Amino acid sequence: EDSRVPEPESRDGETGSAMNVTIGRVVVNNAVVDFADESLPLPFVTRIASLNGTLSTIATESAEPSNVEFEGKVDEYGLVRVTGFVTPLDVSNNTDLAVVFENVEIPKFSAYTIPFAGREIESGKLDLNLGYLVKERQLTGENKIVLRDFELGDEVPHPGAMSLPLGLAVALLKDPSGKIDIDLPVRGNLDDPEFSYGSVISKALVNLIVKIVASPFALLGNLIGVEPDELEYINFPPGRADLTPPEMERAQKLAEALALRPTLILEISGVIDREADALALKTERLDAAVESRIEAESDEGDADYSGRRAQVIESVYRESMVPDPAALDALRIEHTSPETGSFDELAYTEEIRRRLIDAEEVAEAELVALAQARATNTSEAVLAADPALAGRVAVVDLREEGARDSDETVRMKVSLTTGSENNADQE
């Protein structure tokens, strides 16, 4: 409408090569746009129908951009809307557009996910809220993506596809209503010879997936306001499999987080620390035997517990070790003060006790049983906190770890999976 194309003039009034163009307004009414990308393994085709809208005055002699407002229909029930402003002949210097897609069927986008990650899309719907601001050839993009009822499909080999744990990433992002909500900001310099909007988006998406999968408990922790290690580790005193009250709270928080991500599976692998756990088991076994013997041999009302304990430990030593009276005599001398002649019975008894503990052996079966009990007790605590998680908590193979926490507790690391046989979908 109202288009004017004046005769170009040079500065001296004669006809020249420079030309100013003014187009009053562009109106689109009930148009159809077909888009196809046949460069992909599965050609991508979509249609925008019932496209209506306007592009306001375009004037090459003015710095004022043109206002844009378009709306159309995507497939049967999808919507696309474009608003903002753009300088049509200089889009890289003054553009601010908002592009909104609503209720778009996702499976057709398999044409893009196969080259990207080697996976089809089984089902789902997509909402996009995209903001593109370009000033002086600097791109600032804000991409808000909502996927509803999103399900991955089959693997499709593709030479350029990256090995990405998409299954786990989807499970970590999907909320109880089946919705995935992603913010994906992008930045770029249009003058960069290596700049490509598609590659920028791909890189941002890959970084997001890698970050999520590398630190899944950070995402879960954010959901309920706790630190990642409050969910990722359950701590045990050496030699014990019971959950202390703080660890029961961790189990409860873990259940709370899992409830918010209904397609995740928690895997619990029992853990042992051979040095710490073996020492604790040997100590517990000896002390229990000593206490039992004290109780059996003590007379009612016997108040000399320390003396009885020393006698019992010495008797156990004589019965358990190779008889060597000279060794005990040497220990007595060692714990007798040469100045006063006083005998330190407690230190003498503890030295014998340490030697008895060192001589004890712990069978492999005991350590395995300890690890299994830790995993089982943790599983039961999580399920007690939320019985609805039944079927989503699995006890898996033994894991041996040598590291202890700063307070000398044994740390049992839990992990997350989607239950897929594909190792790439596991953490």
C-alpha cells in the first residue's frame, strides 16, 4: 500500500545510482508458507497456513525500523506469532523480534534430532518463545522452550550425531505433569566468520545437556532447596549399616526430589571401606565378646568393672594368642613407672586389646553383607518416606570406595538412571 519509488537523483540533480525507496505498508492476508529442508536424513517439511499480518512502512531514507505483526496456523492445531520490529534492508543492526510457537507437534523435528543426537522423537508438543535482539551486529537471543508429553523414540545411526545421554537429560528435566521447561540463551557476533545461528543453538543445547547429566543432583537439589551432596551421598559410621537421624533426613529429601522427576530411577550400590569397616567390625566383635564374658563371670553387685574388664581381656589374650608369658610380663614392665612403681592397668589393658583386634580377621562375606545392608536400609528409608516410589528404587552391585568423609564416615554414593539399557542414559 502507498508505495512510492521516486526517480533516483545524484547530488547535482541528475539521475544517479543512489535510490531511496518507501513502501507504505505490506499486508499479508490468508497466506500459506511451505518450508522444507531436504538436506536432512529425514526431510523436514511443515506448513504455516492462514498467515495474516502487517509490516509497517519501509523507508530506506529513515532510521526508523518497520513494525512486524504476523500470526498463522501450524499444522492442525499449532500457532505461530511474530511481533517486534526490523529494518528489512539492514536486519543485522536494528532488529528486535519475538517469535512464538504454541502447541506444535514435535515428532516431525526428528529430522533435526537425528543428525544432532541420533534419536527420533516419539511424541510430544512444543511451545517456543524466542526473542532475537540484534544491535550493531551483536545477537542476543532468549529461547524459552516448553515440551509437553515429550518422549524419545528409536536410535537412528548418523555419522555426525553426538553421543549424548538424552534419556537421562529428559528424565531430569521432566516434571510430574510431563512438562519440560528450558531457558536457552544464546549470544553471537554476526561478523565472526565462524558464526552460524544453528551451531550456536546446538552448542548451547549440548552444553545444557552435558551440564545437567554431569551434575544431576545439582538440578534435583535446586528443586527442593538443598545442596547436591545432601542427595548424592548417604554417610555411615564405619562398620555400621543403620541410618543415623541426619541420614534419615537425607533419605526423606531424596524421596522428595525423586517425586518431582517421575521418570528417574534411583540406583543404590552398597559401599565398603575395607580399612575403616574391617577395623570397626573387628573392634565391635571383640568388645561384644568381652562384655558378654564380663556379664557372665561377674558376681551380682560387683562394682570393680575396670578390674574385671582387664582380667577378661588378659584371659582372652592368653586363650587366643600363642602363649607367651614373657610378652605379657614385658608389657607389664612397660606400663609400670620406674620412679613410683605404679602400674597403669588401663594402658596395659588397651595395648592387649589393640593386639587382639589386629589379630582378628574379617571375612569377605562380612564386608559384602555390610555393603548390602547399607544399600537395603537406604532403599527402605527412601520408600518409607514415599511409598509411591516403589519400583523406582533399585539396589545394585557392590561398590568399593577407599575415600572417607572428613569426619571419618563412609560415604555411599547413589546414582540416577532412566532404566534404559543404554549406558549413555545412565549416570
